[in-house]
Amino acid sequence: MIFIQALLAGIYQVVQMLLVLAVAPGLVGLVRVVKARLIGRRGPPLIQPYLDLHRLLRKEVVLADNASWLFRVTPYLVFTAIWLAAALVPTFTTALALTATADLIALVALLASARFFLALAGMDVGTSFGGLGSSREMMIAALAEPAMLMVIFSIAILVRTTSLSMIVDFMLDGEVGLRISLALAAISLLMVAIAENGRIPVDNPATHLELTMVHEAMVLEYSGRHLALIEAAAMLKLALYMALIGCVFLPWGIAQPGDGPLAILIGLVTFVLKLACGAVALAVFETSIAKMRVFRYGEFLGGALLLSLLGAIFLYVSTGL
Amino acid sequence: MPSIHYDIAHMLGAVVLLMSFALLYQRRLSSIIQVFAAQSTVLAAAAAWQGYIQDAPHLYITALLALSMKAIVIPVALNRVIQKLRIERTVDTALGVGPTMIAGVSLVTLSILLVLPVTPDVTALTREDLALALSVVLLGLLTMITRRNAIGQVIGFMSLENGLILAAIGVEGMPLIVEMLVAFAVMVAFIIFGIFFFHIRERFDTLDLRTLEDFRGERR
Amino acid sequence: MAFISLCILAMLVLATVGAARPWFSHAHEVVHAGMALTCGAAAVAVLARLAANDSGVETLTLPIGLPWLHANLRLDALSAIFLLAVNLGGCLAAVFGWSYARHDAEPGRVLPVFPLFIAAMNLVLVADDAFVFLAAWEFMSLSSWLLVLATHREDETRRAAYVYLVMASFGTACLLLGFGILAGASGDYGFAAIRAHQLEPVPASFAVLLVLLGAGSKAGLVPLHVWLPLAHPAAPSHISALMSGVMTKVAIYGLMRVLFDLIGQPLWWWGAVLAVIGAVTAVVGVLHALMQDDIKKLLAYSTVENIGVIVIGLGLALVFKASGVPALAALAMTAAMLHVLNHSLFKSILFFSAGSILTATGERDLNQLGGLIHRMPATALFCLIGAAAISSLPPLNGFVAEWMLFQAVLNGPLLEQWELKIGFAVIGALLALSTALAAACFVRFYGIAFLGRARSARAEQAREVDPVMLTAIAVPAVLCLVIGVLPKLAISLIEPVNRLSVGEGMFDAGGHGGWVWLAPASAFGNSYSGFMMFMTILILTILAVYMIHRYASNRVRRSIPWGCGFTDPAPLGQYSASSFAQPIRRVFVSQLFGARDIVDMPAPGETRPARFELELRDPAWDWLFTPVVKLVGWIADKVDHLQFLTIRRYLTLMFLALVTLLVLVAVSQ
């Protein structure tokens, strides 16, 4: 029995890894389509990101003369680190083989590793754009990461764990109720997610020649399969954050260990639905807001950090812990 | 008390507090007034909800008063004042946004630390309500300190009043009289401030209080 | 115990060999090889002792010192873990110094003092009475002061040495008073007697405060950190590594010996004070590190940050111990001890790398470096591991300690006091902030020094350093990876320390989880596995590389950089160290430290160059030290008058002093 469960967990884990990889480009495609429609354009087809990735993968790599080995290794490291992180977040079931490998804190650190190497790669060729992107990315991370850890702190005080599967199981039990701390944590996490994924109002994923860009400036020197991996990693990261927000704050539909095939099916369908809703919401939000000045980021993310801290503090009032 | 009662009251109180933070964060006069109107609306909702939970009809009147006066009449009037005086739309803050927000969070922490130990035997709802209300009061004061503009200070003062009302509605058996008084106090203050504005404006052509300080010879 | 004493004796002999350098041509080789062997042997001996999970105590009384007062030495688990850190660091420094110190202009200044320094640190760790402890402590301070003065011809060094001497004397004075209170009226300065003597809360608190000032000034706690970034970089690089990576740990040992052993049952607020100071130290230290352009200064400030992290761990452990939850105290203590070991490893890597850069280019200024990854590939690889480890990235060792520390912070709600519950949240936020800023700091350090294009001709012509130096960098780099992937190996060494200091081991409450999983029961069921993470990343990376190269494209073409079409031929157009730090400076530092960018842009047509200057102030100088210096100056001025009195007045003064003393005696009876 235990053996079968372990086997199932392994299978689910592989399914999840392939699933996130398969849906992540579609998610970005959906955001682009909805945004185009909202501003009155027809927009690219939904499968455009898949086609882009395919095309990039077949092209040759054009490396700068002075690019080092670090520059060539980074895309693979970044891709696998984010892929692994995305595989750790429960999407359709909590019975995952790798769930004990890393809790939420380790997940944040895994994303930090990916960022560390990407920022180094941005500085490798020695153009001013790369350094600009890296420097701003690290400034954003310096505030976004603590904010995210404080969100985790709030959740951990409430549910007494930082293991994602256990958080989902606890939230599904429905003993939590409406809590101001959770609302604050959710707002803060949304702000972090926007900043970390380089969406408007912090960064604009659609620009390539503007001084305000961050992520795109950092990866400016990449081409061919390296660029494909980095783009795929960025898409996976967006899917990861949506899955994370979904599984912590809207856990309904996720199957638990011991559930039958029907529950798994429901889990899969609700996951795709959640992502679609998230994509539409993101598109609406992005079209309705203006890009922020670079030096307002500090206030924006500092606000996120303080909100999450406030959330943690307020838990003591409401739960009387 | 069913938990849904508690949850919603808790939620509304917290939103009032969040609005106080939004007041601290905002820089444009019109948004400050909007946020204040929103805060008063939520306060009215909180009062109505408390009226329903405590089965106290007079709280509905409080809610109505808060809604009509603070959420509609005063914001509209203030907007008209701004238009009439054609004053610049952004407010000078005395402190940067970062330090102000850190100060705000520290004040909330302080009020929680103050309220929790002295109220061990009341219900969770009341102690939480008191902690929230005290935070709103302190944040209102902070808003008043950090704004250089007179309108910003008035809004801070009224947001402080909102905190007092929040405290009053949370405690069961508070008579209507108190709330009426509070409402009147606000009105009086509003009128006084209104007259005051026009006088300052007539004298100095601005609502920036630094000009007044110059006049008193405080600034060198 | 006897073996450690022999090792210390051997070091003293080596010191005399070093002093005999003018008459003995192979002194350099003998001292360095001898130190490497001695330290290595001592490290292996304590490692074996810790690995055997030996909680026993060995004592030794040496008939040295005053006739009625012998030197008492003692070896227990707490001493052993720090002896491991000291001797491992000493061994690596000796290996690195074998090659590195050949380039010294005046090796005679370092050679005799280097063994003396390590011997003094060893002696502090095995002292069993306050006399031996303080004497060894003072020896440690003075020998390191001599090492700082090794390059005394530079003005900055002389200032650094002066500030260091003042702070070290202050620290020792505080420790002396602290031990005085601890020993009480009986005046028995043996640690056994102090342990048996229970103090009242008020004198105990004073003793804690004094020890915190004394040991804290040595460890570099804010606001007593000002000497550290001046003194550590002034010494030769392998000595800097020792001072930063090891001597600060000896200070931490002094703090722990008093707080967790000698003083008995602690009060909860001592731990709270410690944790708050630690959190402030961590954030201030890393912000300073981010602003530095000098690589060795940057690393010294980063030491301040890491000491802060260790002290947070100690503070949490003390709070949990005082609140009667030893399992959680063990969790925090393990995190702090693991960070002690980790930091001595990665700080050795980083300071040795800085030394290699200095040897290869002669530059310490980040803005003159760049592109070293092409010319020093091996150093670059090991330094990358060090930089990633100090930024707490999984699956390296820095993250394991960070993870356990966060698990301890998350247990804050179990405590009773409201201040602590909320304070833990704030400390968690500051800890997270310092971690994230540390990552930014080391991206800057590594990216500017090793990546990009060379910013000066000397960086262009750099050569890889010799294999001996590389070995000294490689060994700690490999250890970082091993501890990160299999943290249980290092944690099992810490268990005896936990039993001694907080009364319970981390895994005594169950939740062992084999050698792959790190799942202490006190971390409420949370688990982490560096091994699984490392293996998964490895397998996935190999898979991705294989799939892409097999089925997609594997063609590469070299070309000039794209740079959005802006090809800038001059390497000065790259991001520099100051420009990289600019966003963080604007967000965090401008209000805290009063940082100001002064840009002097000439009008069109003018021929003078544009200038950019950065003004940084340390509030600790402005608010604490400058007023104290002024006060001391004022008092000195007043006292100066005493030199010019007549004999009659001198006699009057003495007479008054005598009468006052007699009155005091009369009143106190």
C-alpha cells in the first residue's frame, strides 16, 4: 500500500513537471491575447509563445566574443532551478514525491539562486545594459524576497508549517475563515509576484529598447537556444507564482493523498481554470495601470514588505496565539 | 457568536485600518479625499454590521450619519474647496514615504502591545476592535503630523475621529448620544477649518502652513 | 587536552623560529609548513572528538603563572567546536601564506607573529579561569594588532591600528570588569567557581552587559564595529581571513562561554537584546558592504553582517532556553554554530580570492578589475562557490544555517511574552532583508571583479596564481558544497555543543529522517534536503543539456556583443561598482547613512572632466564616537592643569584623597 502510494506520488510528480512545462507558454499567450483584445487589437494567436520557443531552439547561438563559461551555463541552471521550483508547488494534487525536499523557504531560496546566476550572466559580457538590468533586478529582489518570506511567516504562524502540501491540506479543511492577515498576505504576495515577474507597473515585458526595462535588459545578449531556455524559465516563473497564489489562497479542487482518479481529474481541470482566470485578471490589471518610475519601486515593494509584516503582527490579535 | 459575524466585523475593521495606511501613502489631494471617503464608507458598513450583531438599532443611525456626513458631504465639500481655491494638487510631506510607513507599522505594533495585555477577559472581537481603533487614531495623528498642507491635516483629524467611532461601535451598550456628539464635533471642526482656510487663503494666497510659520517668525 | 596543549606549545616554538628568520634561511617554509601541520593535527583531533559525540570534559592544570595561582585549562564540546573552526582556518591560512607571503615586502613583520596569533586564539578557547582567558585574549589582540601594523608605512594602516588598539583595550577592560562581577565577592576567578556561584538578576545583567560590550567590540557588533573594516583589510590577505573568519568567532566564543555556561539560568530579555543587536548588525553590515569599492573592506563589512546573523541565532537560543523550550533552543543554537563553521569556510575562500586578485593584479579597487574569469579561471570557479554560499543559496552550506534559523524564528509564537512574539516577526524581516541584500552584495562583488571586461591594464594582464594558493581556496570550496549537500555531517558535530549549552540536542526530540533529510522535530514537520535538491538539479540539467543539444541546435557563432546596437569600445562604459550599488543606495542608504551623490557636470564647451563623488557617513561615528572623543579631549584638557601645580597643592590633593578614602571606609562599615 505504501509502495503504491509512493509510486503514485512519483508518477504525479513527473506529470506535474510536464504539466507546468506544457501550460506555461500557453499562459503567457493567453495574457497577451487578452491584453491585445482589451486595447482593441486582434493580437497574436494563443500558441504564439510555443512557436517562438520552437523557433528559438532551432536557431544558432550568437555568443559575444568575451562571453565566459558562466554565460553559457547560466541558462541551463536558471531553467532547471525554476522548473524544479515550479514542480514543488502543488497544482492538482498534494501527493507529490518531491514535496519533502523543499518547503516554502527553500522554494524562495531556489528562486533566489536562479536570480543570482541570471544577474551574474547579465554582467558577463560587459555592456552597460546588462549591468543596468542586473543592478535593478537585485534591488527589486532585495525588497521582494523579504516581503515574500514575511508572507510565508504569516501563513506559517496560522497553519504551523511551511511545507506547501501541508498548507494546502490545512487550508482545504476550512478551519481558517476570513482573516485580515491572510488578506494582507495575499495583497503583499500579489505585489511581490508582479515585481518578480517583471509585469507592469514594475517592469514591462513587452519593451526591448527602453531605459526602464529590467529583466529584458539583463538577458539582452542571449540568443538561440539559450534565449529559449531563459524565456521558458520566465514563463514557468509566472505559472509558478499563479500556482502558488492559487494553492495557498484558493486551494479548492486540489486532490489530496489517497484520492481517486476523479479527484485528480477535477484537480487538473481546476488548475487550468485557475491559471486562465489569473491570466485574464493580470491582463486587465496591466492594461488599467501605468508603468512606475524606477525609484518608486522602493516604495512599492517596501509597502509590500510592511503589509506582510503587518499581517504577521495582526495574527496575534485575531488568533490570540 | 457565530464565526461569520466575527469574521466580517474583523474584516471591516481591518479595512478601515488599511485605508488609514492608504491615507499615509497618498500624495495627491484628490486621492487623499477619495481614500477618506472610502474609509468612512467602510466605517459606516462596520457600524451597520455591529448594529446587526449587537441588535442595537441606534447603530444604524450612526452608520447613516457616518455615510451621509463623512462619506458624501464632507468629501464633496472639500473637493469644492480645492477647486475653488485652485490650490496645487500634490501635498508636501514632511517625512519620506518609507519612514512614514515604518512609523505607521510601529504605531500599530505599539497599540497591539498596549491593548492586548490590558484586555484579557473581554471577547476577541472587542479586544481586536480596540486594537484596530487605537491604531486608526494614532495613524490619524501621524497623518496630521506628516502633512504640511492644511487640507491634509483636516483629513488626518477626521480619520482620527473615524478611529474613535470605530472604538465606540465595538463596545456593546454605548448610547447614541456619544456618537451624535462625535458627529457634531466633526461638523463643528469642519466649519471652523473651513472658515480658517478662507482666511489663510485670503491673507497668504496659499494653504501651505509653512507660510504661517514664517509669519510667526518660527523659521529661520 | 594534552594534545592541544602540545600543539599550542609547538606554535610557540614556531614563533621563535619565525623570530630567528634573519639567521635562518628556511624560516618561511618551516613556519608555514609547521603551522599547517600543527593546526591540521589539532583540527583532526577535535574533529575526532566531536564526531565520537563525546560530551566529556578534560582538564589540565599547568604550573605556570603565580606560585599560588596555576593556569587551568579545560576542553569541552563548546571549546572543541571553536577549536575546529580556529585550527581549520589556521591550517588553510598557513597553506595560502606559504605562497602568498613570499610577495610580502617585509615578511619579518608577519612571520613570528602569525604562529603567536593562532596560539593565543587556541589558548583563549581552552582557558578555564578568568586569568588565563584574559591574558590569552590580550595576547590575541596584541598579536593581531602587530599583524595589522605589518604594512605600517601606509597612513591609513596607522590610523586603523590606532583605532583597533583603542577598541581592543576598551573591550578587554569591559571583560575584566565583567569577570569581576561574575566572580563576586569571593574573588575566585576559576570558571568552575564562577559556574557554581549564582548571581542575583541585577549584577548578572550588569555582567552580561559588560561581556556583551567586551566580546561584542571584538566581534564587530554595531555600533562597536567601526574598527573592524579598518583593521581587517590592512593586514596581509591570509591574516585578514584569519581575523575575519576566525578571531571574530573567538569573540563569539567568549560571549557564549559566559551566557550559556558560566552565568547559569538566563533571563529572557538578554536573548531579546542579543537578537535585536544581531539583526541591526546584520542589516547595517551588509548595507555598508554594498557601498564599498575596496574588495577587502567589502569582505570585512560582510563579516559584520555574518556575525550579526550568528548573534541572532544565539539570541533566539537564549530566549528559548530562558523560556524552557530546550528543543527550540537547540535548533537556533545549531543554526548559529553551523553558521560559525560556514562563515569561517566561505570567508576564507573569499579573502584568499581577494589575496589572489591582489597578487595577480596589485589592485584592491573593484573599479580597476573586471574580466578575471578569463585569466584566472580556477580562482573564479572557487570564488563563485564562496559567493553563492555566503549569499545563502541552496544547495550550498550557507542556506542550511539560514533555513534552520528561519525555522527557529517561525517558532516565535510559542513564546509567552507579546514583545517577543511580535519582535520575532520583525527580526525575521530584518534577517530576510540582510540575506537578500547579501545576495545583491556578492553579485556586485563577483560580477564587477570577475565578469565583464577588464577596467585597467593590470587586470588585463592578470595571471592565474600558483597551485598552492589554489589548493587553499579549493579545500574550503569543496567543504562548502559537501556541508550544503549533506548537512547532517556537520550538524552531528554540533550535537554535543547543544547538550552542553542548552541542555538538549536538536534530534533528541526525534525526527531524525536519515542522512538525506534535515527534519528536526522542533521545526514542526518541515524538512529540507540539500542532497535531493542537488541531485534533482543535476539530473534535470544533464537532461536539458542532452535534449537540447541532441534534438534542437548545438551551433555556436562568436561575434561582437550586441548591446542593443550601442557598441561601446571603452570598457569604462560598463556598469561600475558604484553604479551597480546606486539603486540600493537610493532606496536604503540615502536616509540611513546620509549617502549623497555629488555630480559635477561641466557645461558644454568646458574642457574639464565631469566628476562623480560619493559621500558616505557612518552614523556610529557621528553619533557615538565623535562625541566620546570630544568628551575625552575635554576631560584631558581639564586634567592637563594638574601637571602644573605647586608641591603644596599636590600634597593637598593626596591628603584629600586619603581623607575621602577613610571617610568611605568609615561610612561603609
